[in-house]
Amino acid sequence: MLKKANDAVINKSIDAVYNMSSSEKTRELVRMREKAMHDKVSELYEAEMRGIDKGTTLGMEKLIAGMRMTGLSEEQIQAAIRAANSQGSV
């Protein structure tokens, strides 16, 4: 157990922490809250990755449309895409 402090508020807080940690119900609630927070972070990360993928796809579609507008042939466009993929640019 922690050494008692001179401050009554700190001592009360220390006692509350020990009481909470000794309660099975409280530990389960804390575990559930931590899991919910972890799940939320995971959901946000997955949403971010989907957004990046969607943005990359839309960007490629616009780039290809621009290439077509400049008069490049489909073969030239495909060659440019292959070259970008081989360099890790796409």
C-alpha cells in the first residue's frame, strides 16, 4: 500500500483507488470501458484507412481522366500507371 500522505484529499483518493481495485464489479466495469475505448480507436483507424483508400482511388480516376484529356492513348496511360506502381508512387 502507498505511504499515507499529509494531505487528506490525497489519502481519500488513495483509499478510493484501493477500494475500487478490490471490487470485482468495478474491475469489470473498468475493463469494459477500456475495451470500448480500444474499439473506438480501432473503428476510427479503419475509417481513416477507408478514407485514404477512397481518396487514392478518386485521385487516380481524376489523374487518368486528365491524361485522357491531354490526348494520351490508353497504352500510354497504362504504361504511366505501371511505371508509377513499380516506383511505389501509387
